[in-house]
Amino acid sequence: MAISAVISSCAGSIESMTPADELLASLADGVKDGKIMYGHQDDLMYGHTWRLDADASEYVQSDVKDVCGSYPAVYGLDLGGIELGNDRNLDGNPFSQMRASALAHYERGGTVTFSWHPRNPLTGGDSWDISSKEVVASVLEEGQCHELFMEWLSRAADYLESFRTSDGRAVPVIFRPWHEHTGSWFWWGRDLCTVEQYKALWKMTYDYMVSDRGLDNLVWSYSPGAGGVTEEIYMERWPGDAMVDMIGVDCYQYGPAEQYAAELKNALDIMVKVGQEHKKLLALTETGYEGIPDASWWTGVLYPAIKDYPVAYVLTWRNACDQPGHFYAPWPGQDSADDFKAFSALDQMIFM
């Protein structure tokens, strides 16, 4: 599964590199070396039985680190709530601490990625409110919610622009908007808008962030869901090569391991083909097995499913401190902790 074309496309003049270019080049180097970074959502904000103190100034606690002695290489966060001007995101994380923890992670040598679950601007509901098929149409130019949504984009851009080191350098982040659009559980999903409307939503977001605001620290990630995906479905709402920097897929285990492995293999095979044709890096942008009931899931299921693919990183979802069964990484004493430690020690896997 050679991706020499992908690697070469990420190389270029160092002098002309933006922060996003530098991150892409770093990711490409890892793929070239056959490495896969491990990531965890909200890892420094809370864990299975703890939440960061309100006045915390250091970001050192981590369920992942408590198990294997190292931090995840990729740190996932979500912008949901920033559009409303809230102090905390949809999972209760203070945006100020999210920024500080992301900077701490970056300065340790890690990579930061942001998803976005914005509210429903037409109904006032959440991202999962699919009671209307007119939401995307309403935020596009001349739609009734267009001005409101542009304010939302402005707040998101302000926040993403604020990620800077002490000497003022912009911190590169992987930005993953409008994800899992091949399903229909978000207001921007496949049955909730037309192909043209989805592409217009992506373009409007990209044009505002990049052209109007000049943000050069965003690596744009396109990540459909894995369920029932074909190459045609995967590419059906492709915004265009110029507006996508890397491709991903979200794939969770809900049933037998064999079913998960087959679904993931199908998606990764599609992504390898698309990545080669469009010169894009690959990632497993969300995955996991809620509650991790399989004690050998990490080395027995996940690793065999990804080890032969050129994925830059694999990110498991969050460990909710207020929902005892909603976790996707182990903590000391959890059934899969020993296997996770073995997984982290594999030569191919990168932790920090």
C-alpha cells in the first residue's frame, strides 16, 4: 500500500510552509516510517472517575498515561458550544482550559485535533436534532439563518486563531468539521441535505476560515462514517481537493469483532485508493468499543485491523466521568488495561 505520491505531496519549500503545512509534513514523515499515532478524545480534561479542577494550571492527569506511562500522541477536543459564545463546550470543558491543555500537549510534541458539534441554528436543538431537513439550506447564503451562522463561524474562527505559543506562533490543529455526513444523525447528514448543499456548507466554512480570516494553521480533515460506505458514497460529497488536506473515517465496534474488522477493512481499502488518487494522508479519526468488554481488544482486534494500513493516527473516543459505562480507553484496573499497555509498547504505535 505505497503512498509515495501522498508523502511527496506533503513536501515542499520549508520557507513557504504554513503551520498547517508543517503539521502535514510531520504526519507524512510518521506514515513514511510506518508509524501510527494513538489519540484519545478529551484526554487531559477528564477521565473515567475525575475531572480537571476549575483552577487547574497544569495538564498532567490522563487515564491513558496512568495505564501505560505515556500520553496519547494525538489529543482530541470539540468546539461544540463555541458558536453560542459559551464558556464551556458541550461536554462541560472550559474553553480556556481546552486552549491551555492543547498548548501544553503541543509543546510536549503532540498533535491536536478538533471536531465540531454545533447546535442546530434553525430549531435551537443540538447537533443530533434532525427534525428538519431545511437546516443546511437555512445557513447558506440567502437562507434565514445565514447571518446567525456567520456569527457562529466567526466565534469558531476567533477561537481557532487564538491557539498560539508564547512567542506568538500559530499552533497547527487538525480541523474536522461536518463529520459522519454519510449517516443521518446530524443536521448536516446525508438524508438532511442535498449533495450540493453539503458541498456549499463545507465551502462556506472553508472560505470564511481560510480566505476571509486567513487562518493558516488548520489541516482540513474529511471524515465520513464507515457504516455501509462504498467508494461512491465516500466521495459523493467530496468538497474538492483544494479544501481537504487529509481523509479519515469514523468506525466503532457495536457487535462482533469480525463485523467491526470487516467494516473497518472496507473503509480503509476505500481510503487507500482515494488517498493515492487525491494525494491525501489517512487517519482513523474516531473509533473504539464502548466499555471495552474485550480484555484483549487492543492487540487482538484494533491493532490487527490497522497495522497494514498507512494511517497517520487512530483516535478513540472519550472517557466520560459522568457516565460510568461510556469510555473508550482503559484506566488502571480496567479489564483491558494490561492489553492496552502491550498495545502502547508495540514498535509501530506512537505515544508520548
